Amino acid sequence: MAGSKPQTSREKALLAMKTLPPDGYFEWDGKDEDDHPLTKEEMQEGIGQARKKNGAAGGEPQDCDDDPPG
């Protein structure tokens, strides 16, 4: 093809990632239960726990007790 330039590895990778494979990018082998993909419910539960632990984003600023007493 006249006028087309060779693609770099990065360009090839970006082009390949534009279309998601039919089965997605992750395939769980079923060997380790800790490696299975999260369900939507598991993801929402983890997000809720993180918000409780760290405070929801956009809320009131939290007091910081990191200052040494003095």
C-alpha cells in the first residue's frame, strides 16, 4: 500500500483493544476461587465497604488526627 506507514507495537495494541473479544479479556480457569471475576453484586458490596471505611467522595471533609500532640 503506497503511502501507509508501518504500525508500531503500541499502535497495533491500541487497535486490537478497540474491539472487545466475544468472551472478554479474562478467562477464569476455575482453579483458584480468589481469582474468579467479581459479580456485579460483589463489586457493589466492595464499593460500599470502601466508602464506609474511607468516607464517600464528595462528602464533608473528615477530621485528621495525624498531627502530633503538642
